[in-house]
Amino acid sequence: MQQTKRSNRGLARGGWEGAQAVALYELPFAELMFRAQSVHRQNFDSNRVEIASLLSIKTGGCPEDCGYCSQSAHYDTGVKVTRLMDCADVVAAAQRAKVAGATRFCMAAAWRSPKDRDLAQVCDMVSAIKALGLESCVTLGMLTLGQAERLAEAGLDFYNHNVDTSPEFYGRIITTRTLQDRIETLEHVRKAGIKVCCGGIVGMGERVEDRLAMLVLLANLPSHPESVPINLWNEVEGVPVNDTAERPDPIALVRLVATARIMMPKSVVRLSAGRQYMTDELQALCFLAGANSIFIGDVLLTTRNPKADRDADLLDRLGIASGLA
Ligand code: SAM
Ligand code: DTB
Ligand code: SF4
């Protein structure tokens, strides 16, 4: 039953207009929250949050110029470049994540796209993660259909590939990879039968309209992403986004989460990067607005995340159980 509730299969194309998203977002706060909570409860247990864990399996030296990212070779950020990790080390990290309470293990590599030899190694990691009883997710950059099919054969559950921002703001942040490139990778992932994890970043200096245009883009994909990560930009020294970044007003963030919940009712909305800037109260409001996934662990890829005991304490005080059940 829960499986059916959470499956996005058969979800019709959104057909969302920008003005509809704006109208929702601008509702009086209590009305917006009521609607978001109603939608949330129709589709999920609102007292449960998915716990995911993230590991950078290949860090830094990336040829892309994403203006927010510590791992781009275009900027001097002080991040140490590493080679692809050994499978055994990745499995050991996944085992620790499972003990810490994660049900999904996400592996990220700083590539424009994977090379065939690297992909074979990642496929081995995916199979090993699955054997531990964890859901698997990888983010490796752009994929051909053939590469997506190889990952599907290895048992991959989710592929993370974000649209990052609105079509209008996109070119201010990234020039080496187009939004259309990203959409094509998402099509390959879908065609291979892998579930899609796709969202973006707020706090890079975009307007509220850009954030809503990003939601419209996501909600109008041929089917809604099963997972929608909403990242608050995590500060990184030496990247261009530093010049434009502006942390959103907390209430604006809650409104955005609520709007995402209403526009993509069956998607798991993850409060992704940037939780270390949020108060407990803000996170609680985001959960009330329909966010139902977080990353645990002291670091994300290269930046900080709240400490495990702070997260455990917060979930405990809110009476939130881990796992979507
Ligand atoms: N290289 C792969 C790619 O971009 O396709 C995967 C890794 S990349 C780090 C995954 C996503 O993390 C990005 O698309 C972006 O949305 C998010 N991200 C990266 N750096 C971030 C930062 N400093 N703050 C918040 N989110 C960030
Ligand atoms: C996503 O949307 N957020 C995660 C995951 N997908 C791979 C990454 C967050 C990265 C935060 C910056 C860092 O730690 O380097
Ligand atoms: Fe490379 Fe991904 Fe960072 Fe862009 S977000 S620079 S593709 S690691």
C-alpha cells in the first residue's frame, strides 16, 4: 500500500503555469501551510522522514564550471582532488551509514560524465550497497542511455541530477553544460527504469520568481521526480556565487517547500544542503510544510552538515520517526 502511495508511476505531466505557482506561494501563510499539510497527509505519513547518507566517492578536479561548487577545477577552493574510492571503503562507509539509521546511500562523483572503466567500478559499488539492504543513489554527471542501462542492471534505485535553478538564471551559474543536457540525462535515466532525484539550489542570488520557475520546470517534467532535493547554498570560498549569494528569508524557504509539496504531491522533498544554517524551528516548519527527507552525517560532500546528535535530538523532540515506512 505504502509502495503504491509513494510510486510516481502513472503521474500525469504537470501542466503547471508560472502564475499558478506564484498564486500558491503568495497565499496567506496559514492557508498555504494547511494546503501543503493536507496534500502531505494524503500521500505520506507526516510523522516520518527519510534518512539518507551521502558520500563523495571521487572529489574535486571537475571540468564543469558550476559557479556554486567547491569541486570545480575552474576555481581555487582548496578542495583536495582524489581518485575514485575503492569499493571496499565505500561499502564500509555504507555500513556505518546503515548503523547510523540511513536507508538510502548516495554516492557522488565530480565528473562531467563517467568513463566506462569508472562506471564499471560504480556498478560494483551499487550492487554491494544493494546487498546491504540499502537503497542506492548515484550522481555522476551526464549519462548516455547505455550508461544508464548499465547502472540499472547493477540494481541502481535512484539517479541524482539537478536542474539547479530556473531556465532564466541557469546561464549565470553554469556555462559548460546546458539545461537541455541535463534534461537529456534525466530522459536516459527514466528510460532505463531508474527513479529520478532532481532538484536545485536556492540562495545563489536568484529571485523568488526563479525559485518558482525551477519548481514549475520540475513539476512539468514528463513525470515528477521521485525525490526533490532543495539545497540551500552551502558557502564555499573562491567560487563566483560568493559575489551574488543571499540567504533566503526563512519564511520564504518554508513557502517554497510548501509550494513544492503541493505541486509534486507524491515526491519526497529533501531538505538537502544548508541545514546547518537553519534553526530547529525553521527545520520544524519545513517538515510541517511537507519536507520529508534529510541527509545525516557531519559532512555532505565537502561542506558541513548538522552533527548527528543534533539531528537525532531534533527528530526526537518533534516525534518524527525515521524512514518513510
Ligand atoms: N558532479 C555531479 C553533477 O553535478 O552532476 C554530481 C555532484 S553535484 C555536487 C550534485 C548537486 O549538489 C549539484 O547539482 C548542486 O545542486 C548541489 N550542490 C553542489 N554544491 C553545492 C553547494 N555548495 N551548496 C548547495 N548545493 C550544492
Ligand atoms: C543534492 O541535490 N545535494 C547533495 C546531493 N544532491 C549530491 C549534494 C550537496 C552538496 C553540498 C556541497 C558540498 O558538500 O560540497
Ligand atoms: Fe562538477 Fe557536479 Fe560540482 Fe558541477 S556540481 S562542478 S558537475 S561536481
